[in-house]
Amino acid sequence: MAEIQLVDVSMRDGNQSLWGAVGLNTAQVLQIAPVVDRVGFHAIDFTSSTSMGMGVRTFKEDPWERIRLARAAMPNTPLQVIGTGLRFFSWERQSPDFMQLVYDRFVANGISRIVVLEPMLDVDAILETARMCRKAGAAEVIVALTYTISEMHDDDFYGGLAARIAGCPDIDRAYIKDPSGLLTAERARTLVPAIVGNLGGKPLELHSHCTIGLPSLSYLAAAELGVEVLHVACGPLGSGSSLPNVHRLLVNLREMGHTVRIDDGALGRVSDYFTRLAKAEGLPAGVAQEYDASFLRHQVAGGVMSTTRRQLAEIHLEHRFEEVMTEAIQVRAELGYPIMVTPFPQMVCSQALYNVIGKERYVNVSDQVIRYVLGIFGRPIAPIDPEVKDRILSKPRAKEIMAEPPSPPLSELRKRFPANISDEEFLLRATMPAEEVNAMIAAGPAKRHYNPDLRPLLKLLEGMQECPEGSDIVIEKDDFRLELRSA
């Protein structure tokens, strides 16, 4: 049996899938990072432009500072960023020189492993991005072969993709990215050999979500078929719409005779920490999911589902979630079956939400959907429904977008911002609202210490601060009673 390595996704994809991408701040990451570094993971799936943006928006924290601090706290484990082709923060393509700066700064700040995720599986864009990552100095460049189900996406399709990237010296390995958790053990037994046989000796990894419980078997099948690295999550950040829980998978892999060189003691401490954090912050733990055949139709990944649920809750329409998912199936078909990976599931689900709560379907259409229909993201896999296409492109906003100039080159874009700011601040200001970046800078350095066991006391003290002056305070728990009376 083979030796299997693990990539941990708790800090990025597990958080994004289960906690809406806003569950971890810098202090919470740093508190456990030194222990994570001792576990023996092949790498840590650490960040993306989406999670960086959420850090700025939600915590007013500098995402570049977080990378640097995490790198110092985890010097022995590569940190990974996942990109979306030639894009950064926004869904529109940036100029090549802008993206080269992005990858340069990732590596300079402590990222050594970069995943190239091209949403349209455009091989030319994949190869161009890989060259940028290698030029930036990335130690490992990994291409995401995003898995989906359709008549076009058969084993020959993925085998052909593998063959086209096999000869690129700037690509070190590939991984099957299954954001919706659709890969069955049966399909893995044909898909994995088709890819491995065409990769020219490059290692293959597997990243599959537990949305309908399939990875518990597909991971074990993949390990027997030549997949060398499996992506997992720890404690409450595993299972559910996240990735497989590392503890159960470890037991099963070892039972089958595979070698997994992991420090089980350190791993247990990591899982215990996240369990205590989830309890202290009132965050949900991932639970094993039952098989749901509807996912094979709408293919919406866990992170997008949690975001859609949150959006519906904010407008008090959470009871219409299933209706939105049903509409998403039809929207995806009408848009030519885009692969449900960022940014397309967000587009599809947002449009489905507009269609459900609006007076008429496609009355409200986002700029992103218009750009998709215009072909700005690339050519759709199948033709867009003609009626839907005409309805979208007839909108005045579509004509405005068609008239927009292409992304400016880096030299021109720099002129819009002060010359004395760092490259990192420039990249944030060029892609995010100014008020959000200003608020982040005004907030100062992020906190670096966090103890989940102290959180209940801190919440109590915060609540006491909000009490009107002169109020009496009574604290009761079990047989304990404390009264604080104003003088």
C-alpha cells in the first residue's frame, strides 16, 4: 500500500464551507498555528482572495500581515493560496502585469504553494498563470481539474486536460477539485487512472467535499488508484459541506494498510482547539451528511450554500432555500452548464435568488451574469439559452458593460493611488472599496492572542460595559449567584 500525505483545509475551505468564510480571525489562527506546524501536513490550504477580502471587510485585518504572521508561526509547512485564473478579488480579468505582481507578493509574504484554478478550464490561461507563479518563485504550482457531471465532462475530457498540462515545466502537480462532492468511488475508479495515465508522472491530489457523504469511499478508492495527497479538515471544520474529517479518514487509511506520517498527538490538540473555539463563538460543527441525489443536478458547493442560506436569513426568507436551489438548477442549464466553481456558483445562486424573490425571472441580473453571457469569462461549455441570452443582453446595463474599456495596465493603474504606499496596500486599494481599506488601516495591527476558554468571561465583561450607569448586575449559574449593586 502507498504512503499518503494530507493537506489541511481547516483555516480556509473548512471555514468557508461551514462558517461563511468569516469564522477565523488572525489571533484565532496564530493561537493554534505552531501546533498545526507539528502535525506533518504536506501543506495548509490557507487563503484565497475571497478569504482575504472577508478578513478586511469583517475583521478590519490586513490579510498580507496574516500571511506573514502565519508563515513565521508555521515555518515547516507550506502555505497555499488558491487563485481563480487571471483574477484577484473581483471577478473581472486583470492585466497580466497586475497578476504578476499579485503572485510576486504572495510568494514574498510567505506563500510557497499556489493552486491555479481556471473556472472555464481554459488551458491557455492555465499555462499563462502557471508561468507567472513560477516566475514569482512558487515552490509548488498545482492545477485544479475541477470535477463536474455532464455529457461533455467524461474521463476522456479530463484525461485530455491532464495530457495538455503534463509537458509544462511550470506545473508540478494537479488535483481533482470536487467542490460539490459529486465524485463517487465508482467514477473515481475510471477517472483517476485516466488522469494519472496522462500526467507524465506528476503527482495527483484529491479535494472533495462531503456535501452528500461520498468522499468517505471515494477517498479510499483514490488512494488505491495512485492519488498521493488527500485534502482533509480537523474536528468541527470537517464533514458537513466541508471536506472529510481527518480522524476518521486516518483510521480507514491505516486499516487498509496505507502509511500516513502524521503526529496524532498534535493533530488531536488541533481538533480540540477548533472544537473549543466553535463552542465559545457559537459556530456550527460539521456533521455527517446523508446522500441527496438533488446535488447531482444543482452541484452547488458547500461554501456557496452557506452563503445563500445567510443571505436568505438576512431578508427573512430562509424558508425559501429549497426553492432557490431548484431555480439554480434551471439557471445553470439556461447559462450553458458552467462548472460550479468560483465565481460561477455565486453567479448562478444569486441569479436564482433574484428570480425567486422578483416579480419575473431575469428582471434583475447582476453585472457578473451579464459579463458571463457576453463571453468575458470565456466560452460557455454549452450554448446559452437563446431567449435568456436575448433578455439579458437587451438590458441597458449590458450595453454599458460592452462599452467598458479593458483592465488598465499596471503602470496606468498605479497612477490612481499614492506613490508611497506598499505593493500590498496598492493591490487592496485597486480591487476593494476605499472605505474598507481605510477602516482596516485605521484599526491598526491585528490581535495576536486568543483563548477560547476565556471567551464567555470576555462576553460577560463586554455586556457589563453596555449596562446603563448605576445598574445592578446579577450573575447566576447552577448554585452560584453574584450580585453587583450600584452605590
